[in-house]
Amino acid sequence: MAYAGFGLVCVLSGTPLFYLGGDQGPSALGWGVVAVGSLAMAACGAVERSGLRPALRVLLWVVCVLAGIAAFGLLMDIITLVFGQGVDSGVAAANHVLAAGGVLLLAATARSVRRPSSGFVVAAPVVASRPVQLAACAGTVAFLPYAVMKLIWASGGTFAGITGQEMLAISKRNGASGFWLTLESWGLDATVLLAALGVFLLWGLVRPWGRTFPRWARWLRGRRVPRWLPLAPALIGAATLAPYGVFGVGYAALATADVVTMRRGDFHSSSDALLVGWIGMAAFAVYGIALTVATRSYWLRTRSRGSLSAR
């Protein structure tokens, strides 16, 4: 109800809710927010009246996916705020937050009635299965070319025809915060640090220390890790990076085949922009998929002990 009302107010006031890069989308797209919120209200009302029937469960998951699409960009908003930069629009950021909250509530409603167990308990494994750990390895390796590229620029080198000084000037022109620029002056790139944190999260989802604090955690060691602590950022990251990277790789492939034109942007040629695009999008796609796989594994392994299937 709150989400539908939020969308209606934005439409009637002509306030855009969606942005493509720095460009505003038409305010009429807010009707989509009204539709998603209204559909969620109708589905949840039907569940309240007649229980969680199979058709209603499917409808809830469909609305959950639509809300997830509307929440796309939440991770980018968080990153810009962490580094002291402003978001493109406070209203658009509020839309991301409300939509993400809807995803959690709709998913919880869709899963609220569980199938009965057969009466015996199967202990969930502490470590993820081998395929899941191999996915984590792939997600880690995928960031290596991206990290090398960024560190070359941060250290003053040249990559894809653009120097570190030019990249620093671009960051200043795009409104990078003082903290971001300070890291650059030290030869560090903020996105590489975030990638390192992302890899740390990825392995925490598949290794034992993601469920019980290890020895190096000092005062917390031996205690159980709250389930929401890794799952909250993992769900946001998977929902943002996986589709962003997959669609980006698809666009880069079309540009490579000359089906579409890669915009030059801040680079000296389209081919330079395409090279950087392949490195960045491939890293986000592989990591995003690996994070999705690891998040599902962690979710299943940390469910209630009465569950029969744990991976």
C-alpha cells in the first residue's frame, strides 16, 4: 500500500522515479510502481482471505521479481553514500529502498507455509558443496583483470589508451568525494577495495567461518554469525550485480559483433571503451552469478534443522 501510494504521488507530481545513468526517465513510468504495489496488495489480500494457494504463491513470486527489478540500483546508491558522494536522486533512491523492502516481505509471504517434513532431522553441512565452492573460485578469479586495470590507473599507469591522471581528472569532473580522491592519490582504487570486500563476503557464504566467527574475530570468536549479517548484503549484491553484469556482457557482445555501437564516453575510441566494458561487465556477471549460487547455498544450509534438503 505504501509503495503504490508513493508511486501515485510521484506520478501526479511529475517526479521521475527511474534514471538511466544520469538521465531522467519519464515520470509516467511511475504508473508501473503503482501497478506493482497494487498487484502486491491484491495478492496479499487474497492470501489473507483464502490462504496461500499454489496460484497465489506463483503470483507472489512474480510480483517479487517485478519489485526486484524496481529495486535495481540500490547497491550503487549504498556505495556512493559510503564514499561520501550523492545519489542521482533522493526520490529514486527511496524507490529502490521501498522496492527492496517489498521483495523481502513478498518472499517471506510466499514462503510462509512450508511443506510438512517426514519427521526426521538432517543436519545441514557447514561447508558448501564442491560445485558451490568452484563457483566462488570463479567469482574470485573474475575480479582479477578488473582489479589489475583499476590499480594500473590508480598508480598513474596507462590502460586502454587513458592515463591515470586522465582518470583522476574524470573522477573529479564526475563529482567524486574527497575520500575517494584521497584513496586515488595513495595509489588505491575504491572499487578494488569494494571488490575485495565482495570476495570476502562470497567466501564467507561457503566456508565455516561464515557461520561461526573464527579465531581472528577476537571478542566474537566461537559465537554464531547472525543469519541476516551475510545474507542482507549478499541478496542486495546478487540482485544488482548479476543482471547488471549479464546484460552488460550481452551488450558488449553485440557491440563486438557491430550490431550496436559502443559509446566512446570518456575514452579516446570506441574500441578502448569496449575493452574496458568487457573487463568490467565480465567481472560483474561472473561474480554476480557466483554470489547468487553461494547465497542460495547459505540460505539452505542455515535454515531450520527440520529441513530435509541442505546444499
